[in-house]
Amino acid sequence: MAAHDPADKVRIKRGECFIDPSVNPFHGEVSLNEDRDVKGDWRVEYFDDDGGCYVTIFAGPAAERRARDYFASLKSGHLRIQREPFPQ
């Protein structure tokens, strides 16, 4: 879905994403974006194979820097992305 609001366009442009190779590409996107509703809060989000969503929210002083550091650690593999195993 394309952003029409100029503020949303700027917010989306500042974000980042990568595909986690440990899961299928459909569920593998890990994203970093400023929160749509709370300016200054940042979110790192990803999904598991059954559609469960994992969200980490950074708020307060240096929220963007801390979120970007966390995102970079996930992307580089220094932190492992945790997903619940699909129930058997």
C-alpha cells in the first residue's frame, strides 16, 4: 500500500528492512520504522510462519539510535531472531 500523506512517505523512507534467510521470504521480512502513532518511538517487527508478530518498541532518549543498533545486530547475526516453533 502506497503512502499518500507526505509525513508517512518521510517516515517510511527513513525505515529499513531485510529478509531473514532462516525462514521463507514471505515471512522473513524484518523491518525498522518510526511508529506511525507515537512520533519519536521506533519499532522493529517480524513474523513467524503462522503469522505471529514480534514487535520491539524503543521509546525515550535515543530511541532511534537504540532501535537501529538492535536492528543492525539482528541483520548481522550478532543477535539471533527468536521465533516460536510451529506447533506439531
